[in-house]
Amino acid sequence: MPYGTKRGIKTPGEFGATDMFGLALAGASGIIAALVTDFQQQGEASALFTINQWVIAAGGVLGFTNIPLWMVVTGITLIGAMSIFYFQPITRQGAFAQGFGLLAVIMTATPPDLAGGLEAINESLPGLEPAVAREANLKSGITTAAFMPSEGRVIAAQDRRAGDKYELNLRIVFSEGIPANIDTMIRRGTIRGRLHNESTDETWNLFRSAGGTIKRDGNALLIQAGVPARTQSARLWTRIECAGYSIEEVSKVANLAEPVNWEIIMRPSSMPLFLQRLGKSYWF
């Protein structure tokens, strides 16, 4: 019999409960296959993390904010199972392909949440007045002007809050030692780190630099950066993930008056990193 010949395909009216269950299971399987592919291959750019943030924001209206990633996966899988009633595939192969394609569309339409790089603590421009004098002029919050002799023009200074930064000195201690292939782990996503300013709702990638410094110190990584500030104090959050260690998500209050000296100790764990991530709530 040549390939493609239809064998035993029922007409729509002949589908029973067992047939519907099989088609729904096939559709859900297609969703799961696409989810695993996206989650493993896209790394930090996986749409799952963005969808988790959206679900948490929507749940916050009802008072539900601690929504882990596995609940999002379950919800999307159920959508794939129920979608057969709309698309009405007549074979399980078709249901699987329909579920896989449905999630592919959802993932393509969801923008990745890629955080920016860490900034330097101080960013001084040549020709501007000294920082101490500028701070004295701007304490009142009134816009003033600074003269640049090299260019012979007047530049309006910004409000003091627009250029202020919390000085962050973050020390990440790996109790089992820093992995030798940490650069490769960063590229593959088996080690990730995020920094979040709760007051401004901004997020940065701890292992991506746009002026901040990252260096080794024995079994620790030292990160020095400037975190843009809009208030005198704010709560900062960090989430650090590394294969072989537990995911650490902690917070600390930062103040413009003094540097933020912060030490985070990574605890060893035998649980695979992808299982730990499924149990986390990715709100930033």
C-alpha cells in the first residue's frame, strides 16, 4: 500500500471520548516537545520567563504573585490539549503537529526579556566641573549649567536623581569553588545572574558588563557596578543560578549615602538546574 493512503480515519461524527482523549494527549505532547526545545535551546531568551512575568502581573491583581514556572508550563500544556476542539485535527499525528506549531507561534510572538549589562560606578565626562562642586550645585534639584571650555558651550545639567547610582560591591562565594569553565557556562546558560531595582523596575544581567567590573578572588566572584537610582534608597534583588548549586534569590536595601557591600553564598545542590528553575517564580 503506497505511503499516505488513509487507513481507518473516522468521520467527525464518529469520534468518541477515547478518541478525543487521544487527540488531546497528542496535542499536549506537541506543546511539551516545543516547550522543552525552547527552554533548553533559548536559554535566558526563552519565552517561558517572559510569560511567567505576565502571569505574575495578572495574578497580582487577584493577590496571587508567587506563581512558579511549572504552573505556567501546566497552563500552556492544557491550552494545547484543549486547542483540538478549535482546530479539530482528525489524526494524532496532526494533533501533535498542531500543538507543536501552536506553541511555536506563541513563542515567536513573545518578546525575550534580555536584561542589559552592568554599568560603571562613575561615568565622568572630560571638561565638566568636578563631581563635588556639581553635587553642591544640584542638591536643591534646580537645573543649573556647567561650562565646558574645550567646546565653548553651555550644557544644561540634569536633575541630580537622573545621574545618581547606588555603588554596588557584590561578592558571590562558591563554596565548592568557582567552576573552571565558567566562561563556557555563561554562554550556555548554566550559570546566570540578575540584578533588579524594585523602585525603578529595571533589571540587569550580572554577567554582562557595560562598564561594570567582574573579577575572581579565590572561590568568589567580585562584581562592582553602579545601579541607576531614582530615590534615596531602594530594595535591590539578585537571583543567581549555577549548575551544582541551589538557586539563590535574595534582597538588600541600597542607599545613596554608602556603598552596598553584599555577600551571597552559593549552596551546593544535587538537584538538576532545570528542575530548580521549574520551581522558581520568575518575576524579574
